[in-house]
Amino acid sequence: MAKTDYDGPILEIDKLSISFFTRLLEIPAVMDFSVTVQPGEAVGLVGESGCGKSTVALGVMQDLGKNGQVVGGSIKFKGRDLGEMSEEELRDIRGSEIAMIYQEPMASLNPAMKIGKQLMEVPMIHQKVSKKVAYERALQVVTDVKLPDPKRILDSYPHQLSGGQQQRIVIAMALMSEPALLILDEPTTALDVTVEASIVELVRDLGRKYGTSMLFISHNLGLILETCDRICVMYSGEAVERGSIEDVFDHMQHPYTQALFRSIPLPGADKNSSPLVAIPGNFPLPHERPPGCNFGPRCDYFEAGRCDAADVSMDTVPDSDQHYSRCVKFQEIDWTAPITIGEQKEKNAVGKVVLKMDNLKKYYEVAANAMFGGGDKKVVKANETLSFEARESETLAIVGESGCGKSTFAKVLMGLETATEGEILLDGNNIEQIAIEDRDTTTVSDIQMVFQNPFDTLNPSMSVGRQIIRALEIFGVGDSESDRKKRMLELLDLVKLPRAFADRMPRQLSGGQKQRVGIARAFSGGARIVVADEPVSALDVSVQAAVTDLLMEIQREEKTTLLFISHDLSIVRYLSDRVMVMYLGHVVELGTTDQVFSPPYHPYTEALLSAVPIADTSVVKKHIVLEGDIPSAMNPPPGCPFQTRCRWKSEVPDGLCDKEVPPVRILEGNHQMKCHLSDEKLATMEPVIQIAAE
């Protein structure tokens, strides 16, 4: 159905250079960048934040703003140079032939206009079709993106849809005019892993159906593996390696690509025996790039006088006409050499129980008519009978989709909310009804939190050192200002930040550095329990490895109990001792990491595992995509909370799943599960993730 009046490459970017101009200087954002996208092909663009991925996309859209301009090379779409087109020609192409899907769906939707009207506008403007034809096409595309009850969706406003549904609408809008090229800029970053899996499958299927070519921008190598035919790795404004997925994943030829793979947890990695290897040093700022190879200062294979002598060009890898590397030494490096494993650590013995939760419940009362406060009260059951214990030096991971109650439970633990029922015991003392303002200093400093977004947790007008000293004052640490200053500098050492950072303001720090300050502050009062709420999800993969490693190291030294809230199961498998899986306020599975990651699984855990993108070509995954969205906690389904999406439901007799909440069952080795499936059925479950035999 795509426009097929052209049979050459859909997109040809050749030696592209883009700079941004300030009053004082030119900042080169992209240099000497080339990539080609053939009809019907998906090309992945990967690299850390600030490497120029989105700038390339904006260059293709010819949307670089007042300060940005193409200073070299060309971008051709279907053989025509976009840089030579008039504004009118570009307007015709944008949205109709080239469409872009952005990271944040709500930024692309008009909150005051119904979905149907927004979708109908596209063909009415670009193809001058009638209202009736536009409506029929909108209905068809909403059906294509697998949204339930398409007519109701077309009649809804954006705020009435979940994040995953909004992103599907944005994809539908991009597909309305059947573009020849679709640019996806991190389209699933803000979504749950299960929603991400269904969106990725959807994009793949629609690409096939419409014959659309795609440029897929992401920092998630697993996602690129699952969606793309070819990959281009970027570092600091340059493409450093380009080739087919198999070439780059299995026969990488650039030190940066290798370093990226070493910093992500792959199946079987373990925090003690095979620690992740973070990339040393920091990403260079655009106006402070080193001479020669941009990656030189952080590279294991750097050779002075050679790697920094002159600009490095892209060269073809021998034995492959489609594989390129920007490295002067790539033919001399032994890419098959075993990696120098980070220092192996002894695991701390797990100590006594520090925290115990018993039948914790947290309900909220909400007015049924929320806007005017009238009508009956409705109860939101955010947490239902949570029971578990956590021990000294243990990492307990809490996983589940948005809305499952993970953060509510964290708020109750921190004292930001009080429990409706049940007990929370810290060292045997009840704290579930003590709000944070009524807790004594010791209790407050004992339970601390590291938040998801490092950008929102620091005071922008206070220096880093002052923020840590402020926390020390609150926790009553140190007898004098000089004591606290000394302790503050020790905390900067603990999180591996230079002591000079004490005088810096938050705006002068990168995301990873801000998160380290957040960790230093959390540990300033000698915290015994740290709740880490998605602490690395906003960070680049290379920074994730360093921050994760840091948390583990501090845990070993301080014997901290770490409650790690996440939806990234790769990182959970890598660092947790035990895993608690939550769904709609219930704990549906609880066990050691090995128990939870190998069958038998709770049906929900099975679907979560299948949804995780894994950056390894040798991994074979069972394909399970959850249908539908999580039910509302205000109106949960009867019986088992997961029964509306469960693929095993038909295996349970007498419609039991619709009638009764399953009791907690204790399987072998104190492995807990809330499920009606019989032991015989559970025994037939197969592993979701397997490594293919060579």
C-alpha cells in the first residue's frame, strides 16, 4: 500500500554534518554521518544521550530550528535532496511521506480535541479526502493498531487513554497517510515492558503490511535486535560502526560497540561472578571533543600518537561489503578474546530480618465524580495483603507494570502514606501508622529512597555539597560543621564523584552524576533500608552499569537492605537475590531470583519475561504478548486479578478464576505463587528464555 513510484533507496544520508550556532561559537552536533535506508527496511540508530541520534532525525525532517543548520553533506529522500526543497515542498512531504513518532505521546496529541478528529485531519489535509472517507480510514487504522472498541476510542479525548493507548494513537496518526519513511525516536521509553513488547510487535507488523521503511532511534540494543534489519552505532556525533544486525551483534568491530555490550546484563550474568563493566570516563561535550578518535580517552585499545593523530574515517570491514568501522586499529584487535571481567566480589552473607510486612493493605477513597467531588465514594485498592520480609545485605526486587502498587507500597514504607490495614515491622517495631513527620530521626534515616528521575530530586539553587550537608544536619550526623563537611567529602568518595563536585550546582552535572548525588544523600544517615525506585531507567546503558555497580558496592560495605523497584527484568535478574512480582496490588509470585526466572512461573511472570528485549542473537524467546490493558484498581475484575489477560485461564476448571482470588501456595523451596493452576499444569510450563545451541 506504500507509495511505490520509486525503486532506489528511500533515504540516503551522505557525509552529513550538522552544527548549532550560538553567538560565540559553532557546536558541531553531527559529523561525517552516512546511512542508507532501502524500501521496506528498518535501520536502528543506537548510542548514548547526546550522541546526535535525534539531531539526525530532525535533520531528515528539516526541523533544526533557528540555530541548527546542515554544514556539509546531503540528505536525499527518494533521490531528491531535502536541503534544496522549498518550504511548500517540505510541507507536502512531512506527515504524508515522512512521518515521525516521538518519545512522549502526549506531546504529539492535542488535549482539547477528540482522537477521531485528530486522526481525520491527516488525510483531509494531505490527501484532500472527504470527512466520511477520513473517518473510515481512521477507524481502520485504530483497528490496525489493535485498540479495543475503536469507535469509542475515536470519540475519546487523549487524557481518557492510558500511555500505551496514546502511543498507539500516535503511531496510527503517523500511518494515516501511509508514509514511505517512518522515524521512531525512542517511542517506547516511557512505557511498561509489556506495552513496549506489544508496540514493537505492532510496528513490525505494520511495517510489513504497509511496506514502510523505518529509522528506529533507541538506546536499547535488545529492541533494535527485535525490530531492525541493520544497525548504525553512534558516538559523540559520528557513526562508529554500521552493518547488519548479525554483523554488529556477533562480529563487532569497534571498541565502543564492544564497551556498550559489556555494560548491559545479558542472560546468565550475575553481579558477583560476572560484574558489568562500565565504560570509564565521561562522554565528551560537543565543544570539548578530543583530537583524532572521539572515543580515544575512554578506549581500552587507545594508542597515543596514532589514535589521536588525525580524524578517523569509516572503513569497510574485510570479508563484508556492508560492514563498516571507524577505528584505526580494528583489524589488529582480537575481538574474540575473553573480556577482562570486572573484579569478582564475594557475596555478603544475608543477615537477620530487618523489615517485615504482614498483610499490608492500602486503600484510597476517591469521589466517584472526581471533578466536582459529589456522588458516592469509590475505593481504590492500591495494595492488597502484601506480606514479605527483607534481610540485612539482601536485594529484593519488586517488579510489575505501572499501576500495580509498587510505588504506593514504597510511600507507605517511607511514611509518606499510612497503611489501611496490616503491619510493617522495622526491627520488630510497628511503623505502618507513623507518618514521616512523626517518625524519629533514626527511623527516617534508616529508610531512605533513591528516586527514578535524578533531575527532579535535587534543589537547583543549592550546591551539591550543601545538599548533602543539609541531609547530615537533618539526620543529626556530626557534632560540628567541619565534621559534617568531612563526612560529606567521604560520601562523595563513596559514590565515586570527585571532591571538587561539592561546589558544583546540579545543572553542571550529567544525569548519572546527579543520580550519584541522590545516592550519597540517601546513605548520608547510614540508611539500613534503601528503596531504589527505578533508579537507572532514566540513564544511558553505560551509566546504568556504573550506577548499578555503585549501589552493589555500597550495599556490600554498609550491609544495606536494598528494595529495588523496576520493570527491567534484565537488571533485576542481574542484581537481585529475591524477586517479588506484583499485579494490581497483589503479590502474585515471590521467590529467589532463580525460582522466579525458571518455570513454573505465575502466568503474569511468564508474560513479563517474554516481553523483555534481550540484546543477544543466541537467545530464543517464547513469544507471549499480553492482550488488553491493566484493569483499573478502582474497578478490579472479580476472582483472580490477572484473569482478564491470562493465557492459561482455560486450563482451570469450573470458571474458578472468575470467582475466587487464588490463595497463596507454597511451592518447593518456599517459592510462593497466587494461582489456581494445578501442580500438573504448572509442571508442563516451559522456559521462556533459552540460549540456542551453537
